[in-house]
Amino acid sequence: MPGLLNSVLVRLSLAFPALLSALLAGCGGQTFDGRVYRNDDLAFRIGPVPQTWRAIEVEGALVAYRDEPNSATVALSGRCGLDGDDVPLKALTHHLFLQFTEREIHSQELKELNGREALRTELSAKLDGVPMRYVVYVLKKDGCVYDFMLIGAHGEHVVQDFERFVHGFSTLS
């Protein structure tokens, strides 16, 4: 299953080829102390991380966790200067899933996140024939785009943990 999750996240990162370049360019100044992430382009604080989540490295994600007991993965990506001003939230969300088949949106609504409008989407989709469930938030703020993704199990407590993580997010100067 970890191979499939890496494949999912790698495919998601393919939707934004410049993201990988930006991440590699910013690696020299990248720091994360478990709560605050900083690189040359952006800085943010994450929300609370449940005890069942363990930090993992995922290509294309700035911060990622695996919740093994609940078979879920959480990933947070961010990029600045690429599409933060002129691309609608709905289109940004759609681009995350271009490589997927049988996409079905279960719900989609605007929510406030860090003082801005964010698009929250629940959907199911297949990657290489394997069905998965997702909860995704896309936020644009100060010329940057942030993608929050819950992949896998969607028990009510798992979604609540993810929601607390997302709503605890704040950008920093």
C-alpha cells in the first residue's frame, strides 16, 4: 500500500511539474520543526497532529503523515508564484486529479481557512484501477497555493482529525 500511496502522490505532483523544481530549488533553506515549515518562498504553521500520525517523506509534499491504524495518509503541498492569482479554486482542485479515472465528486463547498476562501472537496477516484477516497482543501493566499489532502480511510474521527489539522493552518511572514 505505501507504494500505491507514493504513486498517487507522485501522480498528483505531475499535475504541477514546476512544483518539483520549486521544491528542489528551495531545499537549501527548508526547515520544519514539527509545527512550523519554512523555505525560501513560504512559511506556515500546521494544525494539531494526532498521536496516530507519523511523519513520512512523500515526493511533492512539503509535510506528510501516515495514519497507519486508520489506513490514511495526509499531505500538504504549497507553491508560490505559479497559479496563485488567476486560476480558480475549482480548476486547481480539478488539476490535482487529471491523471485519475472514474472521478466522482461527493461534495464541494467553500470554507474559510486562514482568513481566505478555500475549496473543500470530497471525492472518489481510481488510480491505476485502484479506487481511493479523498478529502481535499485548496487555498490561495498571498500568491501561493496550498493543497491539503486526506487519502484513504474516511471514518468520522479520521476526517475530524484532518479538519483540525487543516483549520489549524496559518501562513507566517
